[in-house]
Amino acid sequence: MNVAVQAQPLAVVVFALALAVAPIANPLLLALVLILGGTVAAYRGASDLVAIAREDEVVFRHFI
């Protein structure tokens, strides 16, 4: 199990809290949660690509 899989429940909890608190929270808090959520999503995607690359598989294949 890699770090991205371990971080998934945390991301779900943070997102659920953001949706529950957003109507009463200030917009800066909502923006911060969205930025953190995007950062977690980008990290998870990057860690998946690194895991694939370590197995000597093709990560991206571009056809011209």
C-alpha cells in the first residue's frame, strides 16, 4: 500500500467537512480546502505515475 492509498480516507474526510462547513464558513476557508484538495489529488496522481514508472512500464505514449 503506497502513501497515496493511505491518504485517500483523509482526503475524503477533508472534502466532506468542507461541504458541511462551507455554507457557514468564510470563503477563505473554502478556498483553502479546495487548494488542499487539489494538492492531494495532484500528489496522488503523481505518486501513481511514479509507481508505474518504477515497474518499467510506459507511463505516457504519444503518437505523432
